[in-house]
Amino acid sequence: MNTRVLIRWLLVAIGWLTPFALAHDAAAAPLSYTVTSTDGVKLAVQESGDPDGVPVILIHGLLGSRLNWDAQVDSPELRRFRIITYDLRGHGLSDKPSGAQPYRDGTRWGDDLAAVIEGAHARKPVVVGWSLGGVVISNYLAKYGDRAIAGAVYVDGVVELTPGQIVDHPDVYRDMNAADLKTHLDGERTFVGLCFNRRPNAATFERLLANAAMASWDMQKAIPTMSVFAAAGLGNAHVPLLFVYGGRDALVDTHATLARAAELNPHVVSKVYAESGHAPFIEEAERFNRDLAAFVRSASSP
């Protein structure tokens, strides 16, 4: 093959492949927008992955943001799905209304998830809630039922805000709600540190601290008295349910919480990552991503 023919062949090949490359780039490029909840709170939403894939909505926990899910957003294992993340009210780039009631009323958090599902036009998504995100799912289920979702994953999710299920750290929560800025930020640092048995790299940890510093103080003060509807929500769910918890969780009592979840709903399937703390999706990201992908495929199959 002479040089001219080779060049012509390469140009044809490049022209043939370009639409596929552009389509891949379009699928991978994040899409950002806002949706408005029933009480007017605007929620920051971001999408990535395959826009035609099964929708997976990732719900972060207390003091977090959608950036908590970077290891899932960037995962080749999950890229085939339509990944939807959003910042909870009082967090990240979402609205931070003042006062206690916008946060203490747990129904509003469920309304937020409903607004994201509707605003994203997500048909039969799998919803995944970490920590406080578990309460969001339960409160959503209590009001809206499970007809609009394919399944739910609780990742070290709070089932009930009761002493037997929540590990006691009175000094930490006192400092997080202190009026003194240094004490407040130090309390948040301690709380974020308690999320891990195996702490992530320095850059990731600092980003998580920045997330925490953005969170509403009013929200942090109100969360301990937030209404939770676990029995009405989780207890009446009929879709597939997966509970993934760390065996070394320092914030949520894994044994007590899983026992209560199984009591409320005997169809719960649980996995315990023995060496993870409160954040197995960060501490053992590859394993978690494989388990999540398998669950999404199973829950969304006809």
C-alpha cells in the first residue's frame, strides 16, 4: 500500500469513527440543571453516564454533596447507566432555607426526591441513599409508594434516628452546632473523619471537609429531630431492597440497623463489607460499584 492510499484510508476511518466518538463524549459529558421541590426549594442536579441507560439516583448523606459519589460517577462499571446525583436541601449548591421547619419536616426531603425523579424524567430509577439518604428514601416511599422506582439501595443508611441505631457522639454533635466558628468546623472535621475506617486520600478528604463547611447550620441543628417514616416507607416497599453496610461503621450501628430493617421488611437483602466504615462506596469503591451494577441489572430486568 503506497503512502497516498494509506492516508486516504486513514481519513476515511477517522471520518467513520468520529460520530461514535462524539456520541461517547456526549454521553460522558455531565449535564447540570435545577429542579424545584414542592415548597419552592431549588435543588442542584447533575447527570452523567449513558443518557439512555437505566436511571440510578445517588443521594448523599449529612454534610455531603453530589461530589461524594465521584467514585461512582467515574466508574467504568456504572458508566452504562444514567447516573443522576443531586445536592440535598441545605447542602452543596442547593437552596439553604433558614429556620428549622424546612429540615425538621421529613416529608419535604421525600418531596425533593420526587421532584428530582419528575424533573429528570427518570423512568423507574434505582434510588441509592447513603446515611441520611436512607431517611430520604424511606420518607419518599411513605408518601409516594414504590410504583415509580425499580429498587432501592441503602448504603449505611439511617433507618431510624433512635439511640440504639445511631452511635452516640454527643461531643461531636455539640461542637457541630456551636456558635463559635472554629469549634463548629473542628466538629465537622471530626464527624467527617468518623465516616471512615480507611480514610481516603488527602485530596478527597479535604473536598469532603469543604462539602461539610458549605452545609447549612440551621439544617445541622434540625436533623436530630427530623421526622422519619421508616415503618410506613421501608416497611411497605415491595421493590427489591439492598442494604450495603460497613462492618466498622462508627456512626450507624450496623447490626442493630440491619436487624430493624429486616424486622420492618423481611425482603431486605444485606451485604456487610467487614473492613469498611460508614462509607463503603468510597472505602471499597470497586467492590461497591460491582455490587451496585449487579443490583441495578437485576432490579430493572423485565
